[in-house]
Amino acid sequence: MTPDTLAPPFFLAAGLLVLAGAVKVVAPDATAQAIIDADLPGSRSVARLVGLVEIAIGIWASVAPAAGGAIACGALYLGFAGFLGYVLVVHPDAGSCGCAGPTPVPPSRLHLTLDMLAGLVAFAYAFTVAPSLATWLDTLGWGAVPVTLAVALAGWLAVVAVTMGPGAYRSWTPSVHDHDAEPHGHDHAVADRELEAAGVVSGHASLWPGTKDG
């Protein structure tokens, strides 16, 4: 792939790192709690440190991707993917993985997949000419305006999908416990009561076309 193909998703990933890191620094409580819930040593200081690392690597990846920034970005995203995979195994029903500070981000396979893709894109970008963000935008000329808007829109859609998608899926999909709580005979009992209310009971002649009462 060429740098022009990889640059949009790469700089999107770098920008999201800076944004997520800033949120953790300002509001570290949720991230600290998510780390503790995963049975790992966590605190506000640890959460802020994670945020500062995200900001530093996101800026490094944007300013000097060819000088190690892209590789660091890829490694960080794959590290996040590993953490998400661990949380999905240990606490699959966790309310948030702490990735976006106070905004609940339920751990999901979608989030895991996006983190892995971001990591792979970053590594792939590292092995191209890997121009910086400023250099890449300069080569686009006036085209940088719509491209920047498109990247920003893609970032917003990714955030919405990761933060709202898992919760919506969980609320729409009946759990195994819901099926277990209601025996198979429950539906039949409801149907029988509805038929009885309508004057149609077991053995009623109207159940048998072509016959008459009595």
C-alpha cells in the first residue's frame, strides 16, 4: 500500500490516541477503576500516566512517524488490544474498559478488532515513506480540507460505534439467562389463555373446520 492509502487511517489512529489520552489525564477515575476491575494494579496516577503515554505517542506518530512514531503507535494499539482481550475473558460483562475516561466503553470484539486494525495500519505505515502529518497534508493542497473533514467524521463514527454499539447490541440480544428463566411451556400457556379469552378452548368446534358445535 502507498502512504496516501495508509495515511488517513494512520493519522486518525494517532489523533484518537491524543484525544483519549487527554481525557484520561483530565478525568482518570473511570480508567483507574477499569484497571482495578481487571485485577491489575490501578490508581489515578496510573491512569494519568497511561493518558500521558497516549498523548506522547500520538504526537510522535503525527510529527515523526518514520523515526519510530508509527511503530510506537502500532505497539500501543496492539497492547490495548491485548488488554481488551484479557478483559473480555476475565470480565466480559464489564461496564467499561476505561479507554475513554468517564465515557463508558463496554469491552467488545468490535473494539478489539478496531484496535488490532489500527495497530496493523501503523506498522504498515512505518514501512512506507511515512511522511509526517504536516507533510502529507501539504501534498494534498486544497484537497486537505475535505480529507481532514472526512477523517474527523470517520473518527466520530468510530467513537460512536465503540461506545454505543456494544450496549445497544446487549440490550437487543436476549441473554441465555432470559431463555432459561422462561420454560418452553410458557409460550404455550400464554397462547392457551389468549385462545380461552377469545372463546376458543381445547376441543372447541371452531378449531376444526367443517364441524359444528354439539
